[in-house]
Amino acid sequence: MFSGIFDLPWWGYVITALGLTHITIASVTIFLHRYQAHRSLEMHAIPSHFFRFWLWMTTGMVTKEWAAIHRKHHAKCETVEDPHSPQVLGINRVLWGGVFLYVKESRNKETMERFGHGTPNDWIENTIYTPHQKLGIVLMLLLDLAMFGVVPGALIWVVQMIWIPFWAAGVINGLGHFWGYRNFDCVDASTNLFPWGILIGGEELHNNHHTYATSAKLSAKWYEFDIGWLYIRILEVLGLAKVKKTIPVPRLGETRKVVDLEMLQTVITHRYDVMTRYLDGLKAEYARELKLLREKHGERFDTKRLRVALLADAQKLPAHLSEHLSEALAHSPRLAQLHGMREELAALWARSSASSEQLLHQLQDWCQRAEESGVQQLRELSLRMRSYCAV
């Protein structure tokens, strides 16, 4: 049997397969995701063309289709228009059938026209990559067979073909909105799967990404590692890339005595830090009030469901859960106060029609009530907001 150009031990073929798929993962996260879909960095023609060529050879994906579908996912996240939401379609359908959802959405002309702007439109894209998107993976098969032999080469090619459909389309789009931890209280259900973004190029840090979608760096905490960011920094040092945006790191200065327009802007800039600290600081208060509610009214209120409802986006709660929460708030003034102030705070950056003066007045009123509420966590949060420095 033809053994191929390279005659490797079994573990050599395993390492080769992992290395080749890792190049594909890096191409997806750096080129398709951070560069094309979100424009979080600029990229030199050399790595840009390499990544595009490699993706044509190993996935057959069209850049415009991938970018358009991903942009629509962000724009319509967790709604019926989201191409692959486990909250809407169910975790099993997205985890195991994510690739089919991708193919289905790629045939939606409206999605391509509305969200596919700014992607490559040159001769090689229009003549080779898009009309002959399957030719690349056939060439990859022939190369694998020639280099590694019939059986090892075929197995390596199969691994290459299923790697992105499973890990990116299934795991990230599925588990990344279903299971894991959250650094930020963003409006969707995105989660970080692991603090070490190595296997899937940093995409494991999905909650960080959905919170700051235009950041070229996906890690946010000191213990998180984004290998895709490492590669971007290497490209930047070599003069082959230029980072445009990263996650803003809150800087604290002298506490403002007056709530002014500059403070309003810094609070809006650091809104995810504000909301995350709100929830972290008030979890104990929520738990205490829910316990009192259960002791007073018995089985009438489901505290587990209420805990979920209190931490979720009120606009996306199912009707029955929203009604259950409203009834609980009516029987607990303290819980209603905590929940109401969180909703008011979130509304500061959601009311696009309000003037700066109106928003400023709302923030002034919120800070005053927080500092006079008698709730230590609210007072501390208000003082932190007064201390934010401009980015």
C-alpha cells in the first residue's frame, strides 16, 4: 500500500492532524471572525491571502457567507431570527447539527445582502474560491493521500473536514450559549466554556466576545488565555497586522462629587463592568429576599425559577416566568427595589431616543437613591461609577 511521502509513527499522524486543524482554527478565529466579521484588526495581504487560501483548502467556506451569518447571529442573538441559537432551537440541534443550520442560512439571499458587506470581492474570490468552493477540499484530500498514504491520509482529511463543523458550528454556537461561566452580564446567554482558549483558538471565551464583539482580544481576566490573541500580537510585531480595538479595562480615579456628562459617558463605556458588579454584589441580597419569600409564602413561589428570572434579561423572559416574577416582586418590596434599580440602570444605555440631558438626570437620580437606599452594595457601586476614568 502506498505509504506516502512521510512515513510517520501513529503518534506522528495524530500530531500532524492536530497541527493542521489548529492552523484551520487560527484561520477561522483570526481571519474570518476577528478580521472579516468584526473588523477588530487590520491585516496585511500576506497573512490575509494565506488564511483565505487555507480555509478554501480545508473547509470550503466562503468568506462572505461566514461573515454574514455571524454578523446576523450578533444582530439577532437569541431571537427566532438567530441562525443558530440553542435558546430557540434547542442545544442538541445546534450542537450536533450546527453545520446544517449554517448551510441553510448561507442560502438566505437577504442575509448575504444585508450582512455580507465589506468581504473580499476580488478576482480570485469571484473566479476560484466562491464558484469552486468544493475544489479546495478535494485538492486537500489528494495532498493528504500523497503526503501520508491512503489510510493515514484519508483519516487526517476526515478529521480536517469535521473539525470546524463540530467545534465551531456545534460546540461554540451551541455550548457557548448554554453552559459555562460568565464574566459579563451581557444581554444574551453567551458563556465562556473554559478560561484557556487553546483548542478552538480563543473562541472558548464566548461571553467575553459577545460583550465586546469588536475586541481583537477575547480574554478579559488575568487567568484567561487566548491563543488567537497571541498569534495576532506576533503578526503585529512582524508588521503584518494592526489591532484596532480591545476590551476596555476600567481605570479608577478620584471620586466625582458631581454626576456630570463625562461621568455619564464613562458609565456607558463601562456598562458591562457596572452590570456584572451589580449582580455579583447583590447576589446575597437576592438570596436573602428569596429565602424570606419562601418562608412567608411556602410553595407559592419557585425560588430557583425566580433566581434565574432575576438575573436574566426581562425582555426575553417567557410569559409564564415573567408573570411569576411580577407576582413575587409584588410581595417583596425589597426585591422589587433591587430588581427595579437594576432595570433602570440598564435602561440608561438602551434608550437611544433620550437626550444626553435626560440620561444625565436619570443617572443623577439613580446615584442619589442608591447612596440613600441603605443597601451597602448599591452605595459602593454608585461610588465606583463616580470613580471611573475616561478611556
